[in-house]
Amino acid sequence: MSLYGVHKVCYLIETDMAFRKAMQDDPATALQSMPLTDEERRAFLEKDLATLYRMGVHTFLLSRLPRFDSMGITRSEYIERMTGLTR
């Protein structure tokens, strides 16, 4: 696991407009050069927030993802997917 790589993806989604757009248009290509394991890459591509959370991704970074619509997850979907995981 390369938690640094996952955190970097979350950070870039928030701060880098070009990367954010690439994640919206073609996430597989956007993630290609990122230092991720196959499981981490799959979690991003499948919008599997539970797996990312269980990997140890910081909840603050995860909570920012719906704000930028980079993964196609609304705030309400995020809350639904995360309910029960953080208790």
C-alpha cells in the first residue's frame, strides 16, 4: 500500500484544476502516472470510498472529494457510503 500516493491523488483533486479535469474525463489515464497499487487504483476507479477509508486515507481528504465532483459522487452519496464506517 502506498498511502502517500492515495493522499497525493486526493490533494491533487483539490488543488490542481488540470488533474481534477483529467479525473473527471478519464480517471484511468489520470491515475496512470500516480504511485498507486492496483488495489488503490481500483478503489479510485470504482469510487470505493470504504476501501480507501479502510486503507487509512485521512477522512478530511476523503470528505473533500464530493466537493470537486472529480469522482462523480455527490455529498449525499458520500455520506451514505461512509455511514457506519467512522463509528
